[in-house]
Amino acid sequence: MHSDSVLIYFVLMKKNNHACDLKSCFLCSRCLPEWLPAIGANKKNIHFKKGELIFEEGEAVGGIYFLFKGKIKVHKRWGNDKQLILHFAKEGDMIGYRGLGNERVYPVTASAMEEVIVCFIDTPFFEATLQVNHQLTYSLMQFYANELQKAEQRMRNLAHMDVKGRVAETILMLKANFGQNKEGFINIALTKQDMASYAGTTYETFFRMLNELTEDGIVKVSGKSIGVLKVAALEKLIANL
Amino acid sequence: MHSDSVLIYFVLMKKNNHACDLKSCFLCSRCLPEWLPAIGANKKNIHFKKGELIFEEGEAVGGIYFLFKGKIKVHKRWGNDKQLILHFAKEGDMIGYRGLGNERVYPVTASAMEEVIVCFIDTPFFEATLQVNHQLTYSLMQFYANELQKAEQRMRNLAHMDVKGRVAETILMLKANFGQNKEGFINIALTKQDMASYAGTTYETFFRMLNELTEDGIVKVSGKSIGVLKVAALEKLIANL
DNA sequence: CAAAAAACATGATTTAAATCATACTTTTGC
DNA sequence: GCAAAAGTATGATTTAAATCATGTTTTTTG
């Protein structure tokens, strides 16, 4: 073994220890303790720079990812300049699970919104893990059931809710997912284009709606930060009536 | 035991035998053979008339249904006169599986489109079944993964595809799901309002789009029957470019 | 079987939201 | 550190699709 290889080996060790404690993620927390060493031996930590793709729509599925550091957006493209953002993933989230159906091709693109470290498990090992850990399979089934409910709720919103309602919903989702700091601003810095792409509208329309909400004293905006002032008013906008 | 009860008992027996052979449905075909008698003892056959609700959005989840006869539409309401149809279920389909997430409330309404017979399994027994039949749990997980992919695909279509494309998609979905008869018409009679509600548009717009497709010789319409003349032309309309 | 209720068919009108156009400001990469 | 690129900000214009209005035909049901 070259001294180079040894060096690389220790660097990876350090990263692994830093990134994954084999306890907290969706996978490790639901596995039989006896199986954890197998996971430790099979996981790979991978680093991505801002803007890099973790995987792309149409690409063959390699495995499943667990996000340890950074934020990732998961989106579907349309044409060559439109997209619908399905999810903003944060530390602890699972990524790539949409590729586990019959079609072994990713139906979405995942791109790093900042420096990202993921823990990667390839499909053959993940499937073996599911065969052995029944409680994990059951949890994953429940997880999918919940995601399906959310997706169909959003389908209906895209079909019938007006843009202002979807903007309100986007803001409330961000608040619920990322929390807010002491100044009352949501803890995530997104471009307005990305927020618009989540709401299923254009940048311009999103901007105008945000202006209206600001004028009505429902939200406050400062650069990339958005703060909710009147939750009830936002909830009223998304009310199904 | 009253003679009335005896009568009812035999009627139910007969119905059961007619409706369910404990072999072909999603549930029975994936269970351990040893478990089938338990299913036989716990399933209930229920009859619905046209227009009756199998369950309704917001109602507490009772269990899961397997459709043996008839057709059911699964939809989400908006306001009090709009809806988005998520699925047209036919013989063999599973219904009510959306209620299996954390929220134990149906997120959708299921209504009988004609005379319907379903086989009902209550949640406690279904969960026991999942705990015992790991392969079934795994299959169900895969099933959900596929449904999620389809839902997110449609989400993107509702956000970015034009109505004509969604009409084309609706027609191709119906053809793929229900097949066509010798005359080349799709084997399902739906109101245009229902087709429009699936495509996420209004009756009037759906009607106009269908007219355009007819004028261009892409489809043929005769009463409630629609026939596809040029598949490629429909596929081109839904092409993502 | 007749009356009421759905569903069908189409033209005219309105409207929400996308697109286009243009200028300024902040990031980012070489 | 500066040029290019990405993001922000807004007004003006267009357009796709919803809504409204009205008459007809088909289905359901008491």
C-alpha cells in the first residue's frame, strides 16, 4: 500500500466519522443493531460543491442518499428553462428514494444548493437491507404513503388554488421545515426564482404576490429573508373554499 | 341464532365466493398461503350503488378496499363545485391505501361510478397482515413509490404543460388503463366533466380541445366513447420541450 | 312516462397569470 | 478586483384558459 493510499484512507475515515454516527439517520435509526456494521462497511460519503448535480432526471438509479450537510433541491425539469421544485432537502433528509419504483431511472434531478456531504448506499445493498430489516421496510412504506398524500394535495393546489394561495403555502412550508430565527425570519436563503419554482409560478408573479403580502403586513422581506407576521392571514389564503 | 341470521349468513357466503377467490388480488397474491384463511375470515364484502361514497375526504380511516366489480373514481374536492380526479379504479384495484400514512384520515373521496362490490379489510387486521407478510409490505412500498412518481409527474404537468397536452395525456391514460374495443373506442364511458376533472381543467375547455383533436383527425368521438386515431400525434402534444 | 336533473354544445366576455421589455444590483469566478 | 453572470425589481402587453350565458339533448327517477 502506497503512503498516498494510506493518507486517503485516513482522510475518508475522518470524514465518515464526522458525517455519520450510524445512529441518527432514517436508515440507521430503524435498522437492527446487528446490521449497523454492514451499513458502516457499505456506505460511502460523497462531497458535492454548490451547483453540482447529485443525480439527474433520466439517469440510471445508483442508490439512495442521506444528506448530512448542506441543502439540496429536488426538481423536475420542463422544456429547457422551466422547472418545478418538489422538495428542499436539509440535513437528515433522504434523497433518491423516488428511484426505488419499478422504473430504475431517477424521475427527478437533485442539485446541491451549497456545499453538501451525503452518505450513499447503493441499491443492491439497500435492497438487502430492506429484506433483512422489516421494520425499516414498514417505515419506508409509511414514509412513501405520506409523501404521496403531500404530492396529491399539491396536485390539487396546482389545479385549483390561485397563485397567491400557493405563494402563501410555500412560505408556510418553508417556515415549518426550516424554522425561524430570533428576528422572525425563516432560516433559509432561497432565490425568489426557486421559491417561485416551488409554488409553480414565474419569478415575476411570485415577486408581485410577495409585494402584496408585504403591503398587507402579512410577511416581511429583507433581501433573501422572509418573515411571517400573520400566520392566520396566510392560512386564510390557502383555505379551501 | 334466528333463521334471519342464518339467511343473511348464507347470502354473504355466496357473495364472498362470487367476489373473491383469495388468489388474484394485490393482497392475496402476495401473502403467505398460511395466512389466507385469516384473510378469508376477516374480509367483508360490501355493495355500493351508483353515486354512493365508499369513503370521503376527512373521514377517519377504517381500512383498505379491493375492488371486485364496477368502477370507482378517487378525487379531491376544492371549494364546493370543483374537484381533481386522481384515479379511475377498475376491477382488481386497491382503494383507500392513501389513508395508511401517519394521518389516519382519508385525504380523498372515493365514489362508485356504477354498481360496485368491494372487499374490505379493516386497518388493525391489515396492519397485522403487513407485520406477518414481509413480501407484501415490500410490494406495497414499491407500489407507493410508483404512485408517488406518477403523482409528481402530474404535478409538473399541471404546473407547466398546457391544457391540450393534459387532455392528450388523459386520453392516453384511459386507453392504457381500460383498453379499446374492436371499433377502436376506449372501454370506459365517462362524462366529459369527469375527463376534464382528471385533466385539471373545466368542461368547456376540455370540450373545445377535444373538438380540435377531432378536427385534426387525431381522435374520434361518438357519444361518451373516445377512440384514438393517431397515438404519435397525442404523444407529441405531451412531449416535454 | 313525464318531469327534473345531469350532461352536452357553443359563442361571448373576463381575468389571472405568463410573457416581454428594460434597468439596476448583487454574486461569483477567472 | 473586475467582468460576466445571476438575481432583483417593475411597468406594459399578450394570451390561455376560466367564467358567463343560453339552448339543446340525454339520463335519471318519482
